[in-house]
Amino acid sequence: MGHIFISYSRRDLIYAEKLVNALRREGFNPWVDKDELEAGTFWQTRLHTQLLTCDAYILIMSRNAKASKWVPDELITAKKKGKKIFPLLLDDTELFLAIEGIQGESVRGGVLPSEKFYEQLAKVTSRQKK
């Protein structure tokens, strides 16, 4: 089963965890660094591997993501590798220039994505609806 790479700022961890739980309930396989990096793991290599092998890339877009050291680098790599990018707009921050032409979905106020969002994800990665 393929996976979805979740890119977020640590300052948005509460929403990221909420999203990961929703994706799992919806039958997807999300990958988030917080759950998957164990003691002794060379985390930069693991992060890069997960990004290169993902079926889809979800960007939790926020002021925090824009100020993050890692999120912009992850986005550049995802774009360079031709990953399907799904922006979620957590606040009113403008999108990164690199993805201005990609339609995002508003999750302002911490709401979860719509069923249409999940349907679009299912076109690029496996979904095992329960």
C-alpha cells in the first residue's frame, strides 16, 4: 500500500495529528515524521526516503509552514520529483510561489478536508475504505 507524506510545521502538530487520524479512518496510509522516527534513526535519510517513495504529498499550509526551515525544502523536493501535491490551507497565508497554480482546500479553523478531497487523493494512492 502506498503512502501519503504529510508536510507540516511542528507548531501545527495538533492539526497534523487530527489529519493523520482522519486519513487513517478514511482508509489511507499517511506518513508523518513524528510517529515514524525512532531513536537511533538517521532522520534526514528516513524523511528523504519517505518523500521520494510517497504517492501523494499533503502540505499543511500556514504561517508556521512558511516560516519553517524544513517545509519549503520538502515542497521543493516533492515538486522536483513530480509528486502530486495537495495543499490544505490552515490559515490565510498565501501559498508558496512554487504551488500557486495548484488548487488548495481550505481547512481554516481546523476543519477536516471534504470527501471530495479524499476522492482526489484516492486517484493517486490506494484507499481501503472500511
